[in-house]
Amino acid sequence: MGVDNKADRIKRMKVPAVDAALADRVPPGQVLTERFPILHEGEVPEYDMSAWTLRIFGEIEEEKTIRYDELLALPMTEVVCDIHCVTRWSKLDTAWEGVRFRDLLQALNIRPQGKYVMLHADSDYETNVPLEDLLGDDILLAMKYDGVPLTPKHGWPLRLIVPHLYFWKSPKWIRGIEFMKEDREGFWERNGFHNTADPFEEQRFSGEALPIPEDEWVRKEFD
Ligand SMILES: Nc1nc2c(c(=O)[nH]1)N[C@H]1C(S)=C(S)[C@@H](COP(=O)(O)O)O[C@H]1N2
Ligand SMILES: [Mo]
């Protein structure tokens, strides 16, 4: 209790409220960016969309090949989320639209032993995530960013968004989803990155060293 003057109100409400809200959302060791960095290995792929497919295979009763127009016919979901790259940038309130991973799974007969997933992408990229991590409301096979189709550099025509893990677990240009009995390491996971990759636990690397190639830190392109 006490005198409720203007100075007190500002101290109490404004500054601490904003700081506390951001502190909650920015994982340790991360820096916020307003721009949208572009990071990947290899070339930005070019597609003939009449030949484009998403292949679903491994521990599934019957292997499936899905065309882009079939994906577009599924219910669309919007997700607004924060993203966190292992190279220390985070971006708040990114807005995506696409098919919820869980909704795609519904139409598929995944075998119960298929507990791990390898996400296969162009150009020669793959990353592994446990199936359990892909069942949430905010796990999206995204086709749009900020209300318009993804740009080629950010993953058009299809990218997976896994907001609660470091962004290397969100493959651009995804082309295949493989269900596996046992976990297997993807590209960065084989190259020293952490298998789980929870940014709030700061699970960047699997060892002491920082095995990120120099160009991953210095090569910076933005939208
Ligand atoms: N196909 C593919 N997806 C990828 C990568 C890649 O090299 N190839 N890099 C990952 C990494 S390390 C990051 S930080 C994000 C960057 O996504 P952005 O360029 O849209 O910011 O894509 C991820 N997805
Ligand atoms: Mo990254």
C-alpha cells in the first residue's frame, strides 16, 4: 500500500513489465534481431512444381508421396512464434502459415515403433527430431511467412517450423519425412551440434568445442 503517484506507476508498470516479458522469451546467450537472417549450406534449390513431391517413408504402413496441390487442400493453420538460431540471433513474433505437422500425420498410418523422425531436405540437408517433439500445436509445414509465400531463400515451397528447438532443426526445402525405430543424427548433429537443441537449456553443442565453421558466423545475409 502507499501513495499511488505517477512516478511510481511508471516504475512499477512500464519498464519492469517489458523487461520481464522479454527476459522470459529470449533464451540465454541470444541477441534479438528485427531483420531476418538467411543461413544455409549449399545452394537455394529451384523447382519444377509439377514434379515436386514430399515423400513419407520408413516406419509407416504404406509409403506415401504427396504433391504440393494435395498439401494445399489440407486445413491451413497460422502460427506466431519466436525463433532462435544457434549462431545467437533470436527473432520474436514470426508469423507462418501452413499445414500443422500433426494434421498431416492424422491421415497416415505411422507404426507405433516409429518414434524418431529424420527430416530430409534439399540441398543434401537432414536433421533429426523425436516424433514427440513434432506433435505440438505450433509445429508447422509452412508455405507462407508474414502473409505471403515463403521466399526461395527462406525455404519455398515448404519448410518445417519447430519453434521450441534451435532453428537448424527447422529444415527449409523439406522433401522427405522418415519415421525411424532408433534415433539417427542429422547433418549438424553429426558435426558437433547438440542432438536435442533446446535453446532455453542452451544445448548448442555436443562437446566443449565450438565446431561451427567460420563462415556460419560471418556469412550474413538478411531480408
Ligand atoms: N535445407 C536446409 N534447411 C536449413 C538449413 C540448411 O542448410 N539447409 N540450415 C538451418 C539453419 S542452421 C538455420 S539457422 C535456418 C535458417 O533459416 P533462415 O535462412 O530462414 O533464417 O535454416 C535451417 N534449415
Ligand atoms: Mo543456424
